Amino acid sequence: MIIVIVLIMTALSGCSLLPEEPLEEQLPAITPPTISKKPEYTVTTDTIEVKVRGIGKIMSLQEEELFFTSDNMRIRDIFVQVGQEVKAGEVLAELDTTQLENQIRQKRLQQRSEELAMIEILRKADEIPPDELEQAKIDFELKRLELVELEEELERAKLVAPFDGTIVSIMYDKGDQVQSYQTVMVISDLSQLAVAAELSDSDKAKVAVGMDAIVDINAHGQFKGKVARLPIEKNNNNNNYDPWNPWNPGGNQDRESIDDYMIVEIEDFPENAARGTPLSVQVIIDRRENVTVIPPAALRTLSGRYYVQVVEEDGTKREVDVEIGQQTPTQVEIIKGLEPGQKVVGK
């Protein structure tokens, strides 16, 4: 028994000297990647609208830039402030005409002297040759016209309101020197505000008076309206002509005019909308109702061919050629090739 016990203990101690067997590594299950499924869309019927867009602001239908016609003179006084309401004929500003007034006084004295001399000539008209008498009359009239021109220049040194309105901007201060035909201030009739927007050259030809429009005025929301007037084309045949200053050709190139804008009449014009408020306009140039439409993502093209992938009832797909009509950023009109209710595959 003692011998058997010793043998068993020896065997067990020998097993403990053997290296431990490593545990089997547990590998995670590998899931094969799934192929993303392309989106599917249902062919529907809807109203499709083609629009052109423009940006602009609220402007007055009656607005004018005011300026002096005398050159290199200083402003003696400005009688109004920005935001002040004025009446037609009211004097808004005037130039320093001290030198001009001195010239007029001298001319008037000279004119009086010329009148006395002319009276004396007429008394002796029978003794003076006819040609000399006629020349004397011409000289007298020319000198009288010189005085008239100076008096007219004095009158033009006053800036007068052409209509009832509000002064919306003043570009100069008292004492500043101004050039002829430079804008001194702007008067506007704020009771005649309108939506004015600019269109690109390519879109102008697509828009007509009476088309529906959607106007988005900053901080006031959206309004429905209609195109009331298109931009007035300027006469480019005479680029040198300036109606503001016929003596300074081409001087009105940078003048802003409401005639350069498309005018849109809107329903319920916001009462608190101010002149100059930015806005955007969408003009609906074409509207088609109850047409078959799909998203642009479902339309495919290749070498001028338009087609879609139609999903059959059994899940299979086939290519179908289509004829398209109007396109917008969100819809494509299908004239031929699809029926409402079918499903098409997106890209």
C-alpha cells in the first residue's frame, strides 16, 4: 500500500510540471457587408410650376435725385433733414451766391446806364443811319440778356422740392463744395411704395405683365402678387446722352432709377414696410396642372436618351425610355413612358 501511494503521488507531481495548454481563442462572428438599397419613388400627378427668380427692395414709384446746375460752388445752407416731409416748391438748400449777387447789382446799374443811352439814341433816330441804329438795338438787347442769364443762374442756386414728399438722404453738409449735377439729396413719395426687383438678362424675355408672382419681404413674410410693369429698356443708340446733364454726356450711368426694375403689385401691402427693405421675387412663367411627375433623382440620361428604372411587381427592374417636359429643382414632368402609381429607382 505504501509503495502504491508513493507511485501515485510521484505521477501526480510529474503532471504538474507539464506546461499549461493555451485556451482556444474565441473569434467574433464576421457579418458580410450589406449592399445599400437604392431609393424607390412612386410616380405621381401634381401641379408643376416653372419660376424665375429676382432680388430687389421696396422702392417709391416717385423718387428723384436733386442737384445744382452751377459748378464749383459752396452750399450756403441746408434747410431740411433726413426724414423731413416737404411740400412742392419748398426751398431745400441754397448755394453761396455772394459773388453772383455782386455781379447782378453791377449789371443792373450798367443796364440802367444802357437804357438811358438807348433813349438818347432813339430820340435821334432820324439822324442815325438805319444800320447803325439796328446795331445799337442789338447791342442793347445782348447786354440785357446777360443780366437775365445772371438772374436765372441766381434762381437756380436754390434747390426746390419738385413734389410733395420726404427727404430720404442728404449727401452734403453746409459749406461743402459741389459740382454741377452731383446728387445733393433724394426726395421720395413714401405713400407710393412698391415691390421692385431685378431680373437677369436671360429671364427678362421670359416674363410678361400679368404673370403671378410670390414676393418674400424680409421680416414681413410672403405675399402673392402679379407683375405690373417690366424694366424700361434704355436707348443704347446714344450712349453719350445724359438727360440729367446735357452738357456732361454719359454722366447718369450710375444713377439708380425705378425704371430699371420689374414692378410687382402684391395683395395687402404691409403697412410698416419701409423703403429699402430687401426682398426676393419668384415669377411663375409656366404652370401645368395634373401632370405626371417624378423626382429628378429618378431620371437617368445617356447620350441624349432619357430613361428610368421601373420596379416590377415581382421586384425585378427594367429600363423604360421616357419623354420629359418641364423641369424644376424638385420635379420632372413625364409626358410619355410612365403612369401614376408605378415605382422607379433613384440614383
